[in-house]
Amino acid sequence: MTNEAFAQHLGVAVRTIATWHQRADITPVREMQELLDTALERAPESARERFMRKANGSTVAVATSTFERTDDVSRAARESLEFASWALSEQVDPLILDHVQYELRRVAVDYVHAPLKPVFDDLIRLRDVTFGLVRERPHPKQSRELFFLTGTNLLLLAHASQNLGEPGSGMAQARAAAACAEQADHDGLRAWVAGTQALIAEWTRRCSEAVDFARRGQEFAVTAESRGRLASLEARCLARTGKKEEALVALARAQRAWDTGPESDDLGEFGGLLTFPAAKANYYAGGVLSLVGEHEQAERAALKAISMYENGLVEDRSYGDEALARVDVAIARLARGEVDGAGDALRPVFALPSEQRIQQLRDGLNRVTRTLALPNYTGSAEAKQLTEAVHEFVVPRPDRRAIG
């Protein structure tokens, strides 16, 4: 009950109630004691019993005098008022929580199609807001929600750090996100963080560790998108270690994930990077199939992903995933000896602005370079030109400003 509401209930000034809160040593005058006494008598029996237990220990006793009774009752009322004031006033304003949720949705969607550096800056500003709210030791009713929002923010920062070429920082952000997931007791966040840790480990060539992260995340995954993402990550990491059969089994599990469980949860409702749509699923499948040497199937899956991105909503078009799918198409065509076809696939990649040339894309193009270095391309003018184009993309010119 607020100061205003309780003052109205007693028929006294609001400042009187406020003074009682500020000065715990004050004993109300007899008239006020009588008002409080009347309020207590009109309260439900359960409430009266709680007041009396508070005033007299563990048993309900009859007061020996009017003074003792009113003094004890008024003290109990004051203490209860103080608790009520804390319970109502210490909560974070819902408008602030709404703002944080809105900003997280905006950033999660912007992440997949907008330049990364401004997104990173927005995440830092938002992180500072959520850190401040959590450090103020929020009301228990809001604590889990604040840890969930903070963990989601840190999860996005983990992705951003990795994409900016700082995997160590990305893993640190992911660990912090995992800690928030534990405090929020949120399985969806636990699962997604584990997937992000798998992703970072994969791109830093720690594929066995990445497989462990992906499998651990599947223990918590409850939605179709999360299960599909984690099984796809497991498959791709197994493929990178040469375990073709295991990789294909995991990929089949990823494709079956869409038939089980709800499609999304409150984490997925943020959208953008925190979803695993069909286009991304096809991109992952193409990557797995390319790594295990099934180039014809890889090309089909990658082209399907590209088509979905090209014909889908602009805000859902992930420039990074689409570009990496084009790399898989190029590798499939090189496997057939089609250098010109590979060049056609990579032309949109080479046209990407510098701020969209994420580290994973450079790593993917190194596979193209290694393929072009094979003996069957020795002496090929087309292969030499394509190698030079890849080198120009991967190695920045001196005047190209780096992100970060």
C-alpha cells in the first residue's frame, strides 16, 4: 500500500505517514494510535494474528494495559508499513523494462542486416543500463527478468565481439551471459548461450570443444529453433573434424527438430539474430554438406538459403549468412572445375562494404584459396584472377579502416 493510499485509509495527511517511515523511533500520539488500533480491528483475522505475533513473539497474548497494547500494535503497524513501502517503491519502473525490451528487439533485428559497429555501440549503452538496474539489487519479483534481459544483451555482445574479430572477448561475454542465464533460471537462454560458445569455439578451430558446447546446449533446448540450431552447429563442427557419418546424423537430427516442440520462446521473440529461420537452417546444411564433400547437395542447400534471403523481408536478410552461403556455392563449383561459375557466385561477396566483411567470411574465403592452389588449377589464368580477387578481399588495403 502506498503512503497516499494508507493516509487516505486512516484519514490523515500523507506527510504524517511519510514521517513515520523516515523516523522509526517516533511513537504516534494517542489519537493516531487509536486510528491504527481501529484499522487493525477492521483488518481480517489472519492479518490481526500476524500483527500480534510480530508484536509479542511466537504467541498471541492479551495485553496487560491499554498503553502496552497500543504501543505494540502501532510498532507492528509501522514495521508493516515500512515493508509495504519497500515492496511497492523498490521495483524498477515498468516503462524502463519496456524500453530495454524494445531496444533489445531493435538491436537483435538490426544485427543481421545493419553495419556492425553502430550495433555494437548500441549494445554497450544498453548493457550499462541493465548493469545499473541489476546492481541496485532489484525487487525479487523483477530480479529474474532483469537477469534475463542482461544476459540477452551480453549474448548479443558475444556475437558482435566474435564478428569483429575478437573471439576471446566474445567468449568472455558469453560466459557472463551464461552467469545471467543461471540467475534467471532460463533454459532458453542457457541453450542459446551454449550455442554461441560452440560457434565461437568453432571459428577459433577448437571444434571438439565446440561439439561439447553444442551437445550441452541441447540438454536445455526446448524450442524447435534452438534444437535445430544446436544440432546444426554440432553437425558442422563434426564435419570440420572429418567425422562425416556423425555429422550427417547430427544434420538429420537438426532437420527433424522442426517437427518437435514450440517454434520459439520469449528469447526468440526478440527476433533477428536470436532466431533460427529456414533460410539459416539451409545455410547451415549447405555448410555441413560442403565440408563432408557432398558438393552437389551443398550447392542446392546454399542456393535455397540465398533465394530465401533474397526474397524475404529486408530486415531478415543476414548479409553474413548469405555471403557464406555463396562461398559454399563457389566451393561446390570449383569441385566440378567451374572457375568462372565460382567467380559468379562470389561477385556479390566481393562487393560487400568494408563494415560488412566479418571475420568468418574471411575464414570461409580461405577455403576457396586453398582449393584454387590445388595442382589441377596450376597455370589457369581464371584461377589466378579469382585468387587475386579473394586476396584483395581478405587482406585489407592500407587505407581501409578497420572496424573496432
